Amino acid sequence: MEPHYHINLFWSDEDACWIADVPDLKPCSAHGSSRAEALANVNDAIEGWLEAAAEKDLPIPAPRYRPAIYATT
């Protein structure tokens, strides 16, 4: 089963584009001129990150990150 990693998606005035980053996979991020493009690009980046880690026999972190408002106690 494909892991489901949290994706932060936000507009960057400084870069004038949408940024998507994956906190559990440092550094894994992408950008795009639209939200949809940034999400498509970050999904490609996640796939590449996981493939590279597997090829190098590096540990692949479990999806864990959740913003504080969704965290359980």
C-alpha cells in the first residue's frame, strides 16, 4: 500500500508560486503555478524520494506529521 504523507500547500509571495512540501520526507518539496500543478509535482517528488531512499537502502519514515490542530493527545 502506498503511504499517505501529509502535504503542506501554500502560496509564496516571494517565489510567486504555490509551494508543496512533505514534512516527513526532508527535504521533499515542489512548486507550481497552480495548486493542482504543485500537488502533481510534489507527488512526483514523493515517488522520487522514496525510490532514491530504497535504492540507497535508507530508512523510509512512516507518515506521522499532522498539524497541531489535528494532533491527538
